[in-house]
Amino acid sequence: MSHFPAPPPEAVHWDKAIIDKYDSRGPRYTSYPTALEFNQLFDVKAHEGVLAGLQEHPYESLSIYIHIPFCRDICYYCACNKVVTRDEKQAETYLAYLEKEMALVSKAMGRSRKVTQLHLGGGTPTFLSSGQLTRLVHSLAQNFHMVDDDSREYSIEIDPRTVNTSDLALLKGLGFNRLSLGVQDFSPKVQKAINRINDVTLVRNLTVAARSLGYESINFDLIYGLPEQTPASLKETLDQVIELNPDRIAFYNYAHMPDRFTSQRAIDRMTLPTADQKIDMLNSLSEQLCDNGYRYIGMDHFVKPTDKLATAQQQGRLLRNFQGYSVSKSQDLIGLGVSSISGFRQAFAQNEKDIPAYYAALDNNTLATCKGLFKTEDDFRREFVIMALICNLQLNFADWEKRFPDNFSVYFTDELAALKTMEQDDLIKISQDNIHVTSKGRCLLRAICMNFDAYHSNHLQLHSKVI
């Protein structure tokens, strides 16, 4: 990845005419190639081989992601792989299978590599009881080299309705130092429309408690474009969010795709904000957050200037993986649990998406791999470009040429020619040795990166719109 320093932060403005011109469907580039390119030619045997190869780098760090699919209630907007249930026994069964998977992975790759990054996502990880969370962390420690020092970044996604102060204290004691609270929106009308009643007082109390407990970072997940949401109501939500002062804010675009996600069929599309209203929301939230000390680092994320993500971007070392932006130094991420994706330096592997199939594989004492992909030489070259642009807002050609035995301008002749229109619209600037994303282009990072994506036309109908 490029270590050429990123340009200084600039204000971001969403220009409606430009967005109308470039607002197509496209990937979010948490990986390249994206998960839609995975295939069944990459099987359990291939996955085992990649894990065994990790032993060749025993002193490098490791990241782990664990997917907890359970939720007590359904949120209509949700597009995650989830199981809605009130039966806590299902979690006990799931934990037993997670432990089987951990043992298989640990046996294949060994325990030498230090786990410096851990993330629990879902679903609702805090569906698990205090005892179950403790069991999970102890199982991780039995199978992997978990660390307990300042180098670690252990985070968990939290539905505020499922925890109290005692739960936060337990999680801190278990080693978690970062929290991500699923706020979405504070408007009662919006909350009712999405079936997620999330009182601001509850979130405030949890935020205060987390700070008193010494959590290193607190993130709020918010969504724009929800049913019954208006520019005015979103401004009120942001006023409340700014008062609570989270370290990071992830502001996602709601993608209404009821044909793919059945829970979204409960949403009346006539209550969704118009395209013009969404542009107004974007400009308003950007201005409101930046005026209150946040920086827009790209791809929906606003952070405090002192946050590690902001610092990493300024130094040209921000990274991106399946959990979003990251400062993890690990080139390898282990995904555990149903539907989880592992990202290795040379390959990707995804687990079975359905719990019965996931359990059946582990009952046979094999990994639950259903598909994956070995990267090609061309993939490596394009991955470098896309990740540099989407993370650090520019690419220095010399950095690319240090990694690959080619001339950048020759290898990407067609892509550079295709970018000329974007350059004319002041989304990027191209020099003899650099591509720089302008402040105007930062809201269209996905569209810019698509120019270097050899697969982008394969599954356009399955992607959300870039704005």
C-alpha cells in the first residue's frame, strides 16, 4: 500500500449535477475483487492450504472477525445476514460450532501470530449473554494468540437496546476497547418506520458509561435516506449526536432493495426521501459535522482529527477491509461464523451463508468454506490502485511501480483515458506521476475506483447506488 502522504483535509460538497452524471451502481470496495466474484472452485482444500501458508509469517499480526447472526427483533432496513429469534439456546449451539471452527483454523495455521485486531459483528453480537460472551473470548484465547497491550484494537457492534452499564464493564474486562453503537436515527417517527426504537437517553447513558470505563473509541452508526426521514429531522438527530461527541461516525446510505432483502418490503417506498432530499441531507450532515470538528475521510466516515483513522490517512497508511476503514497492520483477516469472509494477502474465503449448511460442514470436521477466490496478478495490481484511492485519496505511480514490474501509465492506458471526463469535471487531478482525488471527487470515490475494476460490469444490478 502507498505510504505517500494524503492531501490535507478539505470541505466536502455534494454537487447534484455531478452526482446525477455519475451516480450508478457499484461496489463499496471492502475488498478487491469483491465478494460477488467468489466462486466454488475455491474449496475447503484451498482454504486449508492458505491457512497453512500463514505459518510462513509467524511474526506478523493477525485480524479476526466473528459473525454473530442473531437478533431479537427485525429492523426493516437491515441487509445483514441475520436470524431473528428470542431463543437464547440457539446462541449456545452456535457457540459450540464456533469453537469447532476455531479449533480447525488454529490447527491449520498454528498459534504464533498475535491477534491485534478483533471485531464482533452481526446481527447483534450483544444478543449473547454475559456468560456466552465470556465463553467466546475464552475460546478465542485457547485457540489464538490474543494480546493484552496497547497494540490491540478489539471492537464490538452494539444494539443499545440490548446492553446496560454492567454489560459494558464486562466487555471492557474481556479486552474490548472500542464500541460501535447502532444508532441509525433519533427521530421517533423514523424509528417507528424502521421498527427500531432507540431512545436518545439510552444512548447518552451508554456513551457516558463507556467513557467512564475507559473505552478508547466510540463509534455511532447512522443512516441517511430512511423512511420518514427529512433534512430537518436528520439535522435534529445530528444535533443530538454532536452533543454526545462520538469519536467516529459512520453515515451509511440506505439502499432500498426489497427484491433482495425481504425485511425491506415492510417499508413503504412512498415514505422514502426523494433524491433531491438525500442530496440536501448529505450536504447538511457534511457541513454540520465538519463545522463541529469532524473530518470526512471518505466512504461515509467522519472522524475526529485526533482519531487514528485521520492520522493514518494523513500519513498515507489508511487501510480498508471487510469491517471498513482500518489501521491494522495485518495482511490477513480470519473470518469465523456463518457467512464470514476471510481476507488473505493472496486469496479470499467465505463460509456457508446458511446456519444448517455451516453446522453440517463442521459436523464433518471440515471448514465451512463455500466459495472464495485466488487473486490473479492483474487483481493485485488493481487492488493496489483501488485501495490507495479509496483510503488515501491519491496514488503515486512510483509506489505502484516499486511493487510491480510494469510502467503504470502503460499498464493502465485505457483506464487513464477513461478518467479524463472525471478530470474535466474536477473530481480528480492526473499528473505525470500521481492521481489525486479532489474535494469534489471524494463523494464519488466508488465511481472513481470503478474505472480500475476489471469486473465492475458483471453484477451491477446487485450493487447499491454509489450515492
